[in-house]
Amino acid sequence: MSKLTAAQLTEVSGQANSIRREIIKMITEAKSGHPGGSLSIADIMALLYSVEMNASPEKAKDLDRDRFVLSKGHAAPALYATLAIHGYFDKSELAGLRKVNRLLQGHPDMKHIPGVDMTTGSLGQGISAACGMALSGKIDKKDYRVFAILGDGELEEGQVWEAAMFAAQYKLDNLTAFVDFNGLQIDGEITKVMSPLPIPDKWKAFGWHVLLVDGHDLEALHEAIENARNTKGMPTMIVMKTIKGKGVREMENVAGWHGKAPTQEEAKLFLSELGEQQ
């Protein structure tokens, strides 16, 4: 099993920090958005697009490329920042988040945004689409892999568990999904809203290969993805223990930052904390 090189670790950790800065900037400019759950997936987004996925702007329409589905579509700023950093569209577009007649709206749109493989936003539906992509790859005897990220609050949707049964039934070992397990959703703690716990045990019961990792440990994430590649006959769920609002102390583990934009003054402080040169 290969390990990340020192150069890769430096590159990916730096990119994750860049993604976090862009998330703060674009949501502040838009005066609306979802910073908490976007910040918590910055590490896995940087790792997937820099190291793990066979995907690039040049391959955006290549039938053999890997696919990515952001099932928790409200975390679109994390995806947009990642795509811009990797050259799918100009970074200047980020400043147009949620603005009328601009490219980047509140949820990913596959019809208009380069690099978006599936339109998402209605929670629970993205993982179903990812299952369809993976089954298609199996039927066509393609080697591409499908990756999807779900929110832990999203697991309250019944459609997620229909998809879970489907993926196990059809032995979709080309599908690797992640749960952003930060313990919070817009209404507060997931255990107080509609508890999906125990998350790893439930996915195991539905026939998935399950791994529990620190969602901010790049080496642990890489090892888990390598493990998923080598697992045959069943899909893999990587349950990532994360911190909502990761990287900005005032936002960390605070449900109130699920869907609230920083003020300009707050953004300056947050960006400074993230290493932005003022």
C-alpha cells in the first residue's frame, strides 16, 4: 500500500488551507452560504482532486474519468474552490457565488458548471446518483471509480438507506463514499434532531465495507482510500470524524455557523487565522 510522499502532504495540506480561505471569502462576499460543513470537508476535497482521483479539466468529458458527487450539496463552496484551484474555471468566478446571472449558485449544477458530475442539493439524492454511476461503470466494464461525500445529518434521509441497499446488492466495489461526521446540522446536534448513530455499524449492517478515520488526517484518509481500492465485492464507506468549521476557531463545533455568512470584519480575522496575507 503506497503512502503519501512528503511533497504530496505539503501540497495537499497547503491546498486544503487555500480551499478554506476561498470558502470564507466567497461566502462573505455572497452574504449567505454554508461555511461550517464546507470547511469540514476541505481536507478530503484537496486530497481527492490532487492525489486520489483520475480527473482533470482536460478529462472533464472523458468517459473513463473518475466521478465525484457532493451529496451534501449545500457544501458547494468547498467544491467550487477545489475546482477553481484545479483550473476547471477561472478563480474570479468564486466572487460571484449565489449572485444572479453568475456561474456558481448555492448548489452544484452539472449543466452549467465545468467539473460538476452531478447536480445536488436535495439531501439523500446524491448518493443514489453515485450508485447509478458506479453500476453503469460495472455494466460497461469501465475502470473508473465513483466518490461521494454525504453529511451526517443527511443520513436522516430514507433515500440514503435505499441507496445503501442498492450498492451492496450490486456489489459496487468501484464506489467509495464518505460521511462528514461532524455531529452537527443546521438545527443542532444530530443526536438531538434525528440520531443516525451508530453510523459505522449501520453501514456495516447494510453490507458495506466500513472504515472510521480522522477526517483531517491526510495520511489516514489516503490509507483508507487505498484500502477501498483493494476491497472487492462490496462498496466502501469511510466515516470521517471531522470538526464543523475546521480551521476557524470561532466556527469550530458551533452549529450556528452551519448556514451563516461572516461579516467583513469577521472574515478579516478568520482569513488572518488561515494565513491570508492582509
